[in-house]
Amino acid sequence: MPKVTIRRVTKSDTDFILNLLPSLMDPELPHWRDPEVMLDIDQRILKAEIEEGNKDNAIFIAEDAQDHQRLGFIFLEIGTDYYHREPHGHIADIIVAPEARGRGIGKMLMQKAEEWTKDCGYSLLTLNVFDDNKKARKLYQSLGFTPDLTKYGKIL
């Protein structure tokens, strides 16, 4: 297996990231979620993050160390726990390129998220995942994540 490096995002990664975003809509979404609206919001947030940056957030790119082929990315933010009001690391987005799936890239990016969270001085790392995204949930549980709250929605 080729060696993989994880590095900070650069502006030249913008198209790679934006082209991966539609795969976030692959799992079954709740009927009231509009995938086009979700995609538009994600695109705007990530574009702004890459262009302007935010000292509290980070985007990392996984790439093949030899040929520099980009394999995936992870977008990390600082969240605040509702009950404890303490800051923590939060995974906003993680996507592995389709041709790189099944090679452990997601785990490497998740390890980078843990490292980044610890470096920020936090002891909690969170993420959100759609209930029907069983493959992602299995990965997260294998890495020690446990379910916390389950959000329900109803259109009125």
C-alpha cells in the first residue's frame, strides 16, 4: 500500500474538495432534507474556509506521498457542548475519494482529527452522521465513538 501523508489544505485543493461534496448525499437522507440546499451550503462554507480561513478550524488533505494524488479530506471545527458549555473538536465533513475507499484513508483522517483536537487542548471529539449511513457509523464505532444524542425531525 502506498504511503499516505496528511497535510493542511491549500487553495489549489478547492476543486478536489468541491467535486467530492456530492458524495455526502449518497446515504439515504431524511425526506425533508433537500440535497441541493445541503450541497450549496457545504460548498459555500468550504469555499470560504479555504479562501479566508478561520484560525479555529482546519481542513486536512490525505494524499499519496509518492504521486501526490489526493485521496480525501476532513474539515474540523471547534464545537461547544450544549450541557457543559465546554469547547471541543468537531468533524464537520470527512470524505474519501471513491477510488481510495477501503484503503484505511478514513481512519487516517480520523486519527488526524484526534491529534488536532488534542493539540487544541480539548478532550472531546464529536461528529454528526445520518442514521441511515450504516457504513460510516460502523467505522466511527470501530474507532471508539459512541452515540450520544439522536435528533428527530418532523415537518409541520
